[in-house]
Amino acid sequence: MKRRVDVRRVAGIDVGGTFTDLLLTEQDGAGVTVRLAKVPTSIANQAVGVVKAIEAAGVSPAELDLIIHGTTATTNAVLERKVAKVGLITTEGFRDVLELGRRTRPRAYGMTGTFEPLIERPFRREVAERMNAQGQVVTPLDEAAVKREAEALAAAGCEAIVVHFLHSYANPAHELRAGEIVRSVWPNDYVTLGHALLSEYREYERGTTASVNAAVQPILDRYVQRLQGDLSAKGFGRDLLVMNGNGGTVPATVVAREAAKTVMSGPASGVMAAAATLAQSGLTNAITYDMGGTSTDVALIHGGIPEVSAELTIDYGLPIHLPMVDVRTVGAGGGSIASVNAAGMLQVGPHSAGSEPGPICYGRGGTRPTITDANLVLGRLDPDRLTAVQAKVSLADIRAIFERDLAKPLGMSIEEAAAAVIRLGNVHMSGAIRMVSLSRGYDPRDFVLFAFGGAGPLHAVALARELGIPEVLVPARPGLTNALGCLVADLRQDRVNTVNKPLDQVDMDEVKRLMTAQREGALAVVAAEAAEIEETVVIHGADMQFRGQTHLIRVPMASPDVTREEIQAAFEAAYFHRFQVRLPEIRAVLVNLVTSVIGRRRAFPLASLLDASARAADVAGAVIGERQVHADGRWWPAKVYARDALQVGATITGPAIVQQIDATTVIEPGAVATVDAIGNLRVKA
């Protein structure tokens, strides 16, 4: 098929644990049209699912001008420990820093639990060298030892290598020289220098960040090469961009260099879509709630800007200190398995049926009850409208499994057991919402709950009621929001420099110099994509703490010309907001200076996601049926509405069900939903 030169086609593709979602825009002189696709994720090779999603949208890769891709490849590789074999060369005496960590335990209470470091001890090698915290050479680098250890690690089968020396953030000379030596003998390009990825103090966090980068570098590189190869074979020869965890994008040709930055790429794209939707809805504060098939991701948007953190811990003992959208994940998704544990208590998650074999109702071999199956039993899902069902399983068979595995062992009815599964899943998810809001000093009642993902709208109203959140916003395409995030993602550059001095000893001229350099360097990178940018925003900040503390608080700063007194006041205000405590007798420490430059792309017209031709003349015309729905301990008659048929301004009173191709929304009894001007469903809980 020939590519029409008068039409620009851009595809946003998100690979999730269960489904691969695609949102394709076609823009010409007449406006923007949208195509959608949702296919099962191909776990063994995600590239296969990406190509299938493009073809399911009715186009060939050869017709596309740009692909923006969010991936879970690196996140899943780390969580499942399916990573490359990595070697480490570090300062003599410090080979075990990555294992000793911060004296925490895998389980906070009790003496059980194990920890497997990402780099095994035999592959952590030491060489003589030492810098002090001021960047002065204490012990010269033993260059012969570096070469010897690199050759030994290569011979031992290590695929990637990390060079991580003490205080390299203050003076990287030894790491740079060691990198030259390693590259002269290393068999590939998978060489990570700790300071190059993260030029901050704290050797443990800097080391784990570099280790994660090295461990996923080959995984991501191979995946991107496979994907580019598969797309090229289908005629695609344009740009492929990959989402980073900070909500920005990077060309696929260079993404593997800093592979750790793609961790949380998929969840970050959903948050960026939420921010874009809020901006066009006249809202600024939201808690985003993305419930998919495998997990639930929660984040916070305040003042229209997603919260970004440089202290993400992806798994126990694996902090990644790179700026990323601060997403908290819990193992509660539609595929989360419900069971009765040895103590006779109901348990939901953390194990998931995933996409293979999936929930029972998908008919792909799943035999254990899941949250999705519980929603089906309670009438919240239509068994005839499930996506990607391989072989139909009768509701009677699903009820029988619930009775055998849950209801009888718990002494409940089938409906009570299914409702308990939903309730316990909601408890897990509400905990994550409290983590991103209350733990930071924010009251959830001051936010809207932005619910998306294939399963999020099923639970959102019940969660809002539990947390006191007054309003739920369900976007036009909730099941494809992560793919939309790829299309609306801004270009973003983050810069960090360590100062790590008491504020009263900081040279303010040096602060101005560093922040100015950060801004100019980031602006230069963003300006290279000027054609895509409508507005450039510069955000300055500082990571601070009181002396003797460990964790950091991000403090906003107006400009590089900020005074010492303004920084002190901002920090004290931020600390009080977070903890409701003032500590005037303790000195404040300025740890890092941070600058983010955001190149905002042209606003995506969200109203184009709706099919105006499908709208009914009134609310009654959008009714497509009625069924019994179980809520609040009883069965209710509930009307079922077609989402695409609801016109702007339509109002629905619960109990009701709103169905669309990518998600189902449950309007709980007593809740009132209204369709706003751009097609969002706004529910007063």
C-alpha cells in the first residue's frame, strides 16, 4: 500500500502486561481522525504485538510517519530478574556496597526474607583508586588492574559492565580513564560509567542506578533492534521514539545508552495523557489511577504538572535515582488472582494471570478466579463484550469455580465472595492512592480521581467514595490512555548537580552558575526539536534535607537568581507542608540543584477521540440494555449505556453501566455522571 503524502499519520503504542494498545491519528487539511486498536501483548516478543496492533488499526507500518512507543520491557526485566549478566569494577574495599545498601530488610518485621543483588558477588571486582569528597586524588588509578579485571569479567561471560568509583560525582577523571581502558577490551558497547548516568552523591544509589542501566541495556537494545527490524520489513522507514520514565521521549537509535531511564516508561505515558486531558478540561489537580490487567499505577498531578521524583525504588534494594514521573505500583489488576491462604483468609494478588492464560472468562486456559472474573459474576461486565476472548466460558462455569475455590472455603455465597474480592482489591488500590497524596501532605478531597486503564473505571467510583474524593473523571478512551500519552508527551530534559553543603555555607554565585548551565544545556537539546514545540517551560528546584536526615524534599525555586533566604523559606514551608513540623534549630542542607526544561508540543484535540456520528439524540437513545448489577450487598436493576452514543451534557444517575470498546465504567448507586465538552465522563461520587 502506498503512503499518502498529504496525510500525516502518527501512532502512539503502549505495551502493557495484558494488552498492547494503539492510538493512530491521521491529520490532513480537513482535520484529525483517529483509529484505535487493542491486541493481546505478545509476551515472548513484544515487537510482534506492536506490529499486530498497527495492522489491526487497518494500516501498514509503511504508511506511518512517526511511532511513539511506551514499553514495559525494562521494568519487567528488572522485576522478574530476567536481565543480562553484569560485571562491576569499583573502588578497592567497596565491592559489597550494592548488597549492604541502607541496612534495611526485605521484610520490615521479622528476620526472614532474602535479597539477591543485581550483580552477583563473584562479578564485583575491586581496583586500587580513591577520590575524596572534594574530588582530590587520594590513591592513583591502577590502570593495569582495570584492564585485568575487565578481561576476567568478559571471560566469565558478563555481557555488560559497570565502572563505579567512590566520589566520581566530584571528580570523574578515574571513571573516565577506566572507561577508556574497559572499552579497549570489552566485546560490545554495553559499558556504563556511574557518573555519566547520575552525577550525584551517595555511592549506593548511584551504583544501583548504573547497575540497573547495565542489566537492562542488552535487553532493551535487542528489543528495539527486533522492533525496528520487524517494522522495516513491513516498509517503515521513519522516526521511532521511545517514552522515558520522566514523561519525555528519546530516539530509538540512542535509547539503549541510558536504558534505565525507560523504567516506568509505560505508566509515565498515562500520566502525561492525564495532564493533557486536565489542561483541556479546566482542571489542575488530579490523582491518576491506571488499573490494567496486571497491576495498578497511581500518580499525582498538582498545578497541572505531574509529580516527578528522583528517588524511585523499583524493587527492594534497587533504588533508581533518575528523574521519573512518581508512579506507585501495586499488584492489583484485573488479572490479580484471588485465593484462600493457609490461614483461611481471602488473598488478592500479588500473583496475576496476566495475558496468558489470563482470567477464566478469556477462555485461554485460566482456571483461577481473578478480579475480572469477580466483576463478571457481579454483573459489572458483559460476558458478550469482553475483549480478546479465545474460547467462550459460560458464566455458570465461572460461578462454579468461585463457589469451589472461594465461597465454600470462606463460608460465603458466590456473590459475597466475588464482592469480597472486589473490596480487597480496592483496599490495595486505595492504599497506593493514600501513598501519593496523604504521605506528601495532600488531601485527596482536593483532587479529582482520573480513572483509566482497561479496568480502572470499573472500580473508580467505589474508590472515590472510600477516600472522600468528590469527583471521578473517566477520559474518552480510558483503555487507550497510555497510548494517548505517547502522542501528547512533551520533550523533556532534566539536569542534576550535587552541592551537598549546609545552606549557610553554599556559594550563591556557584548556585547561579550551575543552574544557568543546567538551563542552557537542556534548552539546547529541546530546541533541536523546535518544529514540534509550542511552548518551553523551565522549572528550577533543589533537593534539600535537614542535617542528619536521609530522605530529600524537592523545593521549587523561581530562578537561578534565588537568594539564600528565599531557599531557606521555601524549604521550611515545604517541610512543614509535608510533616506539619518546624525544626528551626537544625541546619538545612542543599543537596542537589535540579532544572527541568519541558518543550510542550501542540495540544492534541481530545474531542477528536469521539465519533460524533454515533451520538444519540438524547440519553434514552444511548441505552442498549438493562441487567442486574450487584452493589452495596444487593442486586440492582441497572441500565446499560453505549459510551459513544452519549451526547455532550448527557446525565446519568447510578446504578448504571457505561460500555465502550476499551473499558466499562460502573456508576455506583446514587452517583451522577455527566459528559463534558470534550467527552470526559465526570462522576460526582
